[in-house]
Amino acid sequence: MDTNVIGREHCGYFFTSLRQSSHPARSRIFVRDLTPASSGNGTGIGMADFTTARFVKALNLPIYLHECAYLAWHARRENSHSLRQ
């Protein structure tokens, strides 16, 4: 999910609302399905409030877990670099 489109910003394990006048107010996000172009990668689903069984069936778990592991490694690497400076 594009944080600029949904109006939420990822901050560690928490999500904060982006208060920008160009974004309509959104209190809940409902994800219905994945597009075929995603190849079953549902990274970003954690920013949603609700989803469907259809989404879960479309999720390619090995690709999703691989991407999540890479993103966690990358975030940890970036944090350790910023602490050294």
C-alpha cells in the first residue's frame, strides 16, 4: 500500500495518521483483493484494518514471507547505520 495514497505513515510498529488537507479523512481501510501484478505479494496488509478470505487465498505466502524478512533485515540495517553516526 502506498502510504501517500492511504494517508497513513509507517513508524516502526505503529501507524500514524497523516493530517494533510489534500487527503480525505479515512478512519478504516478495507482490502478486498490482490491484483495479478502483485504476484501474490501482500506486503503492506498490516496497514489495513480489514480484509477478506479472497485476499488471504490470493496471498502467495512464500513470496510474502520472503519480502517481510527482507524488509525487516533492511530496516534493522538502516537503524544500525544511523546509530553509528
